[in-house]
Amino acid sequence: MKKIQESLLNTLRKYDTPTILNSLELLDSKFRTIGFTTEQMICVDTTLPPIVGYARTATISSSSEVDPNIKRERSLTYYEYLSSGTKPCISVIKDVDQKPGFGAFWGEVNSNIHNALGVLGVITNGSVRDLDDLSAGFQVMAGKIGPAHAYVRIEETGIPINIFGMNVQHDDLIHADRHGAVVIPKELVEELPKAIDLMIRKEKIILDACKKQDFDFEILKKAIQDSAQIK
């Protein structure tokens, strides 16, 4: 896979996830209905900037006992997987239990391990705990908050998963912030900055019109018409 320029990733980090999605829609209308999370998530630190990186996928379970040796071996396999491949990366983990989040994989220890391995954050339908002790700068977007870790362990690593309606595969490019997450198709990523600029220019006409003291329906109508003409 050809690595995307870091300068381009930095550009994408300047914008929130709704802006990225709006711009993808300009490139292909199918992104109005696919490629993003569709449930509200717990964003642990809303002051952090958006995270943009390559997906490292895995599944977890916590509701039944597991042999400690098997748990340890799976953990090491997962951590080795995280430390290899294209960077920067984001952990994307699906809790496959009937009741996701019964036991939290994410807390003080794992957030510090992941941060030290260069992982930007996690997107999961599972739970998070140790809110006051999470590694600084590591973003956690989870399905819920919970107190226990139960028998939580890694099940599988590097497989296709779905998090709240968003299909994710290994090395997919992810953009995420407090609003949710989206997969950016790599074939469109270089077109995104121009699409973002176009979207902003279209919206600016309407937003500027709303600031006029004599704003009324006719001004709004003209602004909407003018916005539609921007190419």
C-alpha cells in the first residue's frame, strides 16, 4: 500500500469529522449512507483534535473465563500487530459479547500501552473505565463507561469488523472526533482537500447571508441559489 503523505494527514486533522463526511459526499453521494458510525459514542476527551490514522482491527470478549496462557498469547499477538505496519494507527476493536461492554478492555494500563506504541486512540463498541487515569493525549471513543474488566481478552486480530454501522478493515484510513468516525477511501483521499474547500465556500455564502441585518427569505433564497452555483 502506498503511504499517504503526512502533510495530507495533517491537513485532514484540521477539520472535524462532519466536514470530512460532507466533503466525501461531494465526491460521491453514496457516502451519505455508508462508511461512518451511526450511534452516539462516549468521547473521553473532547478537547483533543481529530485523530487520523490507519486501522488496526481486533475483537474482544469478556463474559466467560479464559485460560490465562491463551489470554497472554493473544495479547502479545495483538500488541505485536499494533507495533508493525503503517503509522500513525488507530485501534478499532469490536466487543463481540451478547452484551458489549460487560468488561472493559480500555483503562489506565491499555491506554498507556497503546499510547507508548504510537497508537493515536481507539474506536470501540465496548466500554472504558479509569477515566481519571487514562494516558494523556490518547483518545478513547467507546460505546459506554463501566467499572469492571471481567474476563476481557483479545479474540481475533486483523479481521474485518463493524463498529456501529461502520465497516472497517486492516489499514483503512480513519478520521474520528467527538462526533464519531468515518472511513476515508484511499482512492479519494488526495481529492479531499479540494472538496473540503468547495464545501466551505458553498456554506460560507449562506452563513454570511445569515449575518446580514436585513436578512429575510429573499436574501436566503438568493444565497442558496448562489451557493448551488459554486463549483
